[in-house]
Amino acid sequence: MITIKQIEAQDLSGLNQLYHELMGTPSNEQQMNEQLMQKTLQQMKKQSHYYVLGAYDQDELVGSVMGIECLDLLGSCEPFMVVENVIVSERVRRQGIGQKLMLKIEHIAKDLGCAYIILVSGDQRKEAHRFYEKLGFRDEKVQGYRKHL
């Protein structure tokens, strides 16, 4: 049975492995990266706008999603949710785990009064795009930009 709950510090090794699967790169500095993740997770928990959820099969972390509530000064000043780092381990995909994660983050966004959820997905991730569209996300043909600092 899959359970969805907040990621805790003891889960970061498994989360690190999922992120490496998402990015397609092996970790040569896994221990150093996990120390940095520990520090970052502590900072996120001090703020009330971060939601880092994990999908667990028994005690094993098999998926994750991060939602960030963003406050807005435009229009009626309703917040919105940015979703990032959506990953389900390839070995357990197509079992409804990603859907459970996304529905949970959507529920949180609704409870917060968010007007909408926004996410970006790499152009090459066609399977992920079909997944998001099945969940009601629409391709609004916006152009995304990123500047690495």
C-alpha cells in the first residue's frame, strides 16, 4: 500500500537516489550532497510555504513531489502553487503513484486557496506531458526561460 507523507531527514538518501534517476546522472558525491540536502530541508521546514512529499511503499521511498506556495500581488492577490521535482522510480511507474502525489499536492494547494498550479517539464519528456494532461493540466503554450547563476 502506498502512503503519501512529508519527506523527513531520514528519507534524504532515498530522495537523493530518486533525484539522480530524474536527472539521469550518477552521484559521485552522494554523502556531501545528502549533507547539503539535510541543511536545505531544515531551512524549508522553517518556512511554511514548502511541501516536499514522498510516496512510500512500506518504508521505501518510491516517489516525490515538491510544491511551493507563492504569494501574489496581482489581481485578487490569490497565491499559486509551483510544482517541481516530480519523480516516481521507473521500476514502479504506471501504478498510480504519481497520480497520488499530484492529487495530494493539488489538495494542499486548494486548502491554501491557490488560484492555480504551475509546473514546467522538459520538452523531451513526452510521457510526463501525457501524464500531466491526464491530470487536467493544459499546455498553455507559454515559453519557459531559465538563467543559471
